[in-house]
Amino acid sequence: MIQLDENHYFIIFAFTTQDNAYKASQNIIHNLDNHFNAATTCIALDTFNPTKSPLSVINRLMQILAETRKNPFIRIETEDILDR
């Protein structure tokens, strides 16, 4: 886990599938909701491509996060949202 700024963290789910990363993200959101007594956390999931620059990886995650925030009922989204 790498802290990007006060409100954003980069978590690498190494050696797992996208489905398992999604399930882990659901657990993270559940625990954060309970801890902060709020439901404002959003998570962007993207398949990591080591050939991309760190800046392009962060920019892609921020695009996914921006799309996720457009729908208040969706709090976890994958890179698939960029293809819609």
C-alpha cells in the first residue's frame, strides 16, 4: 500500500485475480465504512501493466475513480468502465 496523498492510496493486489481483488475491495470499503461511520469511500481497480509509466497508471486510476463517483450507488469500479 502506497499513500498518494491525504485521501488516496495505491494498493497492489499481487498474485490474484480481478475477482479476488474486487472482493478484497468490498471488505476494505465495509471496514472503512464502519471505522469512519460514513459511506464515502470509492475504489478504482485496474489491471496493472508494468510497461506503463507510474504517471499513466495513476492517471488511469483517477479516470476510473472519476467515473465511479458519477454514480452514488457504485463504490467500486474496474477498468471496464472506461470501455463503456
